Amino acid sequence: MIYPEYIAEIIKRIEEHGERAYMVGGCVRDSLLGITPNDFDIAVSCPPEKTMEIFSDRHVIPTGLKHGTVTVVYDREIVELTTFRIDGSYTDSRHPDEVSFTNRIEEDLSRRDFTVNAMAYGLREGLVDIFGGREDLEARRIRAVGKPEVRFEEDALRILRAFRFSAQLGFEIEKETLIAAREKAEGLSRIARERIGVEFIKLLCSPDVSCALKQMKDSGVMCYVLGGYEPSIRIIDRLHSVLGSDISRLGFLLAEAEENEAREILHSLRCSTKQIKGALAVRRASRISVSDVISARRFIADTGVYWESGIVASVAYGSSPHDAIELTRRENSIPKNLSELKINGRKLMELGFCGKDIGRILGEILLRCVDEPTLNREEKLIELAMQYKKDE
């Protein structure tokens, strides 16, 4: 098990007060896979009030006392400590109506989503694995804890998480878990779109995205994420070849959608303004052909800061040949927007331009520089501006 010293110190302190503590969830899973965990969650036997008392000399945040969670800042590291608990009924297909605390780690693990996430590790006991999570890791399998239909009825977001973990880890989804995902997919309609968006974007940015999306499509889950739009198998098969950022993957996934439809989908997933702008730029870029120096320069000018994601998407979509990537990279020295010109509106005002003429002339200068990048020097651009003025 891979863990830093400060985690060991936290667990030892809790045990010194007669309580038990375990690392749980993703940090245990990742350690067993040989992956260094990004963060650590600790499950403890003591109620949150006692946890706060134990760490009274530290900065403690009562993150969610109702659910037993306390956040401790320990040696500048932020760690969540949550009391062993049992979840009550789920009437909203997302959150338990109530939780009750328990002193048994086994009961706490039984409420978790998948076996690979339902393991705990204690400094004294070592691995606690009552649902066969380690075996499923070795078999590269995502399997629900207990009856999968019950897990998905409790929290329908777990359906999307199954596909996300499959995409991230390259694991197959166990047959009964996949069948239950198909049967209980309607529950996703009651999940907040913000939560759907977060899970789906994580899935899109994962290594084995194509396989997971195919299974989502075959299982009838896709429509609860993308509405009426369904990407073709061609798009799904090529998605892994696109740059692995959220913007690149979203843009390419929506390449076959019309712009208004793509915009609506991005808004429905509660994407940020940056994600929406970038994804739409990549979507447009995927349909543009780059075949020579001039088209490469115009492509860069059209796509701006998203030119690199855009040209990879264009090649993946089949609009441009593969050597267009290197061609476009060589031409990346061209100005991509007005701010990269070696002349600005203030300079044009000094030259006697005014009003709308300033924006128009700058736009024409930018287009000339796209075709002839060597023009982008102040003295050359002043000459060009004065020539435009003379021709009017």
C-alpha cells in the first residue's frame, strides 16, 4: 500500500484514542494497481465530534457533520475523515435520505458502489476486502457491490461512474452490472446535469474512451447524457486519437452535430464558457480541410488558440491528411488575432485613421499577414495601412 507519512500519523493518532481508522476507496484501489494516489480518504470509527476533538490542535473544518465528514488540515495537506456509516433509503436516486453511524468498517464498505472501490486498508490489519475487490482488479473488472440494480436505484449516477471507471482503467463491466445499468438507466433523468457533466467529461478524457462510449450507446445510456444526438461509431472509434483534453474531446464528439445542437448539448452538460467556446471551435475545425501553406495559415487564423486541437481533430475526422498536422505546426508563427499584430488601433489613430476605419483596416491587415507572415513588422504594417488609406 502506497501512502505518505502524514496519513500514517493521522491514523495512529486516532488509534491512540481507542478508535479505528482505515484508508478507503480510490486510494486503496490505485495503490493496488501500482498508481500513486492523488488524495486519501480515511474512514474512522469515532463520531465527527470526537474526530474534531482528537485534532483540536489542527485546523478542522466541519465539512458535513450530518454525514459524519470532517476535514483536517494536517501538515498543509487536506484530508477528509468520515465516520463509518450506513446509508438510509434513496428517494431522489442520488442522496440517502438519512445516514446512521456504525462502528463496523464492513458495514461502511457494503454501501459503496463497486467492489474495486469497496476496500479499506488499516495499518494494523492490512487490506480489508470482503467483496472481492482485489480479485476484480486482477481480472480488470468493474462489478457492483451486492445487487447492481439496488446500487443503481440508490444512486443512478453510479451507472455513469461504471462507464467512467471502465474508460479510465481499461476494465470491462461485469455482465450483471451492465444489464442493470441498461435496465436502470432512466434514473439518470433525475440526476442533476452538473453531476452528469462532471462524470461524462472525466470519461471523455480517459484512455479507453471508445470502448466505454460504445457500451453506453448499446445500453441506451447515451441519450440520458447527450439527448437526441448520438455520435456515429466512426466518431467514437476515432475519439482516442484526438488530444486528451476536455475541450478537444467534447469538440470532436460533437463534430457531426449542427452548431446550435452542439451548443445546446454543451450548455446542458453545464460546461464552462471556456469549454463551450473551445469545443465549438474544435468542432468547426474538424470539418475544415488543410492541404497547403495558405489553407494552414487561414486555419490557424480561424481557430486561434485552439489550432492544435483543431488540426488533430480535422485529421481524425478525415477532413485533412495526416501531414497537415506538421504543416500547420510549421506555420504557427502567423498572427492569430489582432493582439498579435505589430500595430494597434492607437498607432492607426496617430496615422490619421478614426472610427470604424480602425477596426476594418486592422482586420484587412490581419488577413494579409495570414497569407504573408513576414509582413508582421511595424514598419511594414504602417506602409500597408497607408496604402489602404491611399486606395480609398
